[in-house]
Amino acid sequence: MKKIGFIGAGNMATAIIKGIMSQNDGKVDFINVFDTDNNKCALMAEMGVSVCKSGCDVVENSDITVLAVKPQNYLEVLESIKPAVNESKTFVSIAAGISIGYVQSALGCKCPVVRVMPNTPLLLKKGASALCPSDNISDEDKQVVYNMFAGSGVCEYITEEHMNEIIAVNGSSPAYIYLFAKAMADYAQKQGIDYDKAMNLVCATLEGSAAMLRESGDSADVLIQKVSSKGGTTIAALDKLKEHGFYEAVQDAMDACTKRAVELGK
């Protein structure tokens, strides 16, 4: 079995590790981790994961290493692990804006790299991850990395030229949806409806709407039409959203997300 390492033990790393464990009957003897936060390392040790003394130690003892650190810390981390790197080591980058070429250049090695954009619902095994492997990765490692994320949700392969744009689609987008849900529940509360009951109905509506988009066979435009009776309540709401530029605001927000990803990768 391939040994898998993690540099960084935050929420995303923890979610991925738990997904891997669930696919392997709870086994963790092939997982290594290092974090500068001793408390996070202690939590990993409680899970039975092997805690390493350094990032280099993780790379030396792993076939595939997940770089689960913030984009701002990437260069420092990559430079620190260079002594342990060779072309037999595969790396997984889950940071926004960090390209395959950036990782290889900073490591000074043309090692295989998989660029991944996951999202936080991985914590509940409801994640959505976009993956882009480098050309020199083995079929085995490519499948192992795919399985790491597929165990916690949906995966799609994306070409690297679109990996910055995809962040707005699945990486950052849960936050927009939370804001939309909050606005709906807050409105209900202002009308005297219990907030928790309203949020429960909002969440069920979001889940049901997603299922309709996936399973009904209808496009988003057709589904909108099916809810919208002429002169009815839904049309009144949609007209107000159009008046406020809702569609354009979402598009502008996603564009801003993409531009920030490009900035982070420089």
C-alpha cells in the first residue's frame, strides 16, 4: 500500500484523512503527518496517525505527500522539504492559485504533482473536488489521489488552465451559498418565524433543488420556469433579484475569486 503524508493538519487535511480511513477499514498505519501546531499533532496521534518530526520526515517516509498549508506558506514549506525530494515522490497541492509548475520549480525537481481544489463539505463526506494531475504521474498514483478525494464526495478532472476559475465554482462557493441561506433564514426570523425551523426548511430546499438539477433532466432555466407561474409569487421574487443585479453580482463575485487566485499564485 502507498504511504501517504500530510504537511499541515488543519480541517481539510483532517477531512481527507478521515475519508482515507473510511475506505481502509479505519487503518492509519500508512499515514504520516506533520504540523507546527503541537495541539493538531496531538489530535492526529489520538487518531493513530504517525506524527513526524518535520516536513522532510513526512516526505522521506511517504510515497504521496499532501501539501495542506496556506498559499502564503507554500514557498517556505517547499524549500524546507527539498532535501527529501526526488522524482519518485508525488505531491498533492490543495492551495488556491498554486500551480503544478510552481511546486516543481520551488522543489527543484520535476516530480509528479496533482493540483486539487477541494471544498470544506469534505468534512461531511459531501465534498466537491477538482483535480489536475501532471503528465508524468503514474496511473497508480493518479488513482490513489483520486480515491483520496472521491472517498469524501464528488471528483472531476479539470485541465490546469481552468484550475483558478474552478475555485469560484466549488472551492469558495459554499460561502456564497451559506450567505444566501442566512439571508433567507434571517428574513423568516424578521417575520416572526423560528430561525432554526426556517433554516431547516432552507437547507432541505437547497438539497432538493440540487437533486432536481442533477436528476430531473431539466436545465436550470427550465426548472426556474417550472417554479414560476405567470404573475405569481416566484416571478415577483425573481424580478426583484433581477432589479438588484443578482445574476451579475454572482458572476462578478466569481470573477473576483479567480483574480485573487491568480494573485496568490504569483
